[in-house]
Amino acid sequence: MIITIRDQVSSEERSQLAALLYQITGNARPTHSTIIEAREVIVLDDGQLDTEACTAIRNHSAVERIVQVRTPYQLVSAAFKAEKSIIQVGDASRGLPVSIGGDTQPVVIAGPCAVESREQLLETAQAVKAAGAQILRGGAFKPRTSPYQFQGLGLEGLQLLAEARELTGLPVITEVMEPEMVEPVAEYADILQIGSRNMQNFPLLFAAGRDSRRRPVMLKRGFAATIDEWLLAAEYIVAAGNPNVILCERGIRSFDTHTRNLLDLACIPLLRTLTHLPVIVDPSHGTGRRELVPTMSRAGIAAGADGLILEVHRDPNSALCDGRQSITPEQLQAVVHETHIINQLLGRKMLVA
Ligand code: PEP
Ligand code: MN
């Protein structure tokens, strides 16, 4: 249950409500309060509440309204908010702001898997912009399977991303791997990426939720995560105070080895019924093979995704990370064009950079 508190409620009414909730739920089912769209809300795990208890809460003078949500995730649920959330990315003082979500504007996020050098990033940033992308991606801190693989340029990578934004106007997204790095990364990035391996790193989710700038967070699906686990991970960020969450389907582990992951496109229309959060698709990690990326990009948009995130390299065969799944800027241009056509067929508009 989500309880929205009335504006200008007195402290006496507030304590009466707290006493009522304690009486109903006891210690066993803690309440959680947060701010959503400038309104205080209290979230209650209400699996067992009877009608009488619900009526008592609904009729309390401190309460504006209650919404009963029958899923474990509450604030991110479609039951709580029927209209799709639109997440504002970027800030006019340092780039071209972009919106993600809603029915009309799928975005294309593109760039290298990893920031490798100044020249590589600036050249790629200009190329992806020219190809029609609206947001630049690039990893500065890379979660690598082996400790001997390229780990990213770290702080220097963040500074290069900021320089690329300055040059092109494109907002930038980059991964953050540990809670202590949320604030430093958010100083440079316009979107914080939480990677598949960290989807259930709860201290990291909490830190991203408490980020003082409330930077949008792109939460990638864990490669062995169920949809409910993924939505509950998003709930952590929102419950901690940051409603700006974008989900990213990037494929899950399967028994087959022809593709790196199994891109679960059925989750896109399914998530539409479960959550108001925007969902984007990553066909690069979702397939691991560049020749499959254009087709799966088209499929993702046709399935109703709010955008794509694509790995692009000027010379994929020499990339320090994930070259096998990286497309060239020329191929990106074709993907953007096809995305545009599918959007028109679906009656949606395309955001032009
Ligand atoms: C990435 O997008 O850079 C990445 C590491 O992806 P994932 O977390 O989905 O593996
Ligand atoms: Mn990658």
C-alpha cells in the first residue's frame, strides 16, 4: 500500500497516523517513507491488511489517498502510476537535454564500450552525433571478467566524457560500480549506469537513490535476474529518493553459446503492464555479435522500447573491450534510419538530435 500524506499536515496528525500504522502493522512489517513528485508517501507492505485496517488508514485526516499495490514492488508499479514516466536527461547549461520515456520519443544512446583515449572518444562522439544518436555512452570504470583485461581509464575517462559533451552537446552515460563513486561519477555524467553484474548491489542502488543531484539511473537487468528481481532493484533506487530510473534489457544467460546472451524482447511489452518506468534495449550485450545488432535494434523498437543503447567503435576489431559486438558509425547511421522508419510505422515520432 502507498499512502500519500496531505500537504500541511500537523505534527499531531502525523504522530496519530504513525501510531495507527504501528497498531496495524506492528514491528514485523516496517513502513518506509520517501518523497515522490514533491509529496511525502509512506510505503507499507500490506500483504495481510484487512478491509477495516485499510478503511481506517484511508479515512485518517493526515492521509490524502491510498493506493493498494498487489506486487512486491510498489513505487515503480503501473498500479501506483498509470501514465508512463518521462525521465529528463542532461541540463541545458552543459548540453542538449533529452527526454526518455513517454510514447513519442525513443532515444538512441551510442558510443564505445570503453573510453580508450581522447582521440578515440572525441572522434567517436562526433561520429555518433552525426549518425543521429542523442546520448553518448562510454565506460570509464569497466567491470571485467578477468583482472588482466583493460579496466578503463577511471577519472581520466570521466574527464574525457565531459570534454566530449562540451564538444558535441550530447549528454553522457557511464557506469558506476561502487557506492562511494556515485557522487564523483555524477559530477561528470548525465546518467549513471548500473551494470548487469551490480543489479543487486544494494548499497550501490541505495547510493544512486540518494545521489544529491538525483541523476537519472539506467539499471541494466542482471544476467540471471527475474523481472520481479529487476523491478525490486529499481524500487530500491526510487524508495531511496530518486524516481529517475530507466530500465535496460541487455540479455540473460542461456544454455546456448551462439549468442553471448539471450535478448529477452518479450519483457518489453510485459514491463509496459507492470511498470511506468521507461525501458530501453541493449542489442550489443544482448547478442554479443555485431552482425545481429541492426536486426535486434529494429526488433527492440518494434517491441515498444523507449530507446536503444549501442556499442560503436571506429575500428571494432581493435577495440580494447567488446569489439565483437561493436558496430561502426556508418552502421549506426543505418540503425537510426531504420528506427525512424519503424517509429513512423508505429505512429510514434523520432527525437532528432
Ligand atoms: C556496459 O554496458 O558497458 C556493460 C558492461 O554492460 P552489462 O552491465 O550489461 O554487461
Ligand atoms: Mn561492453
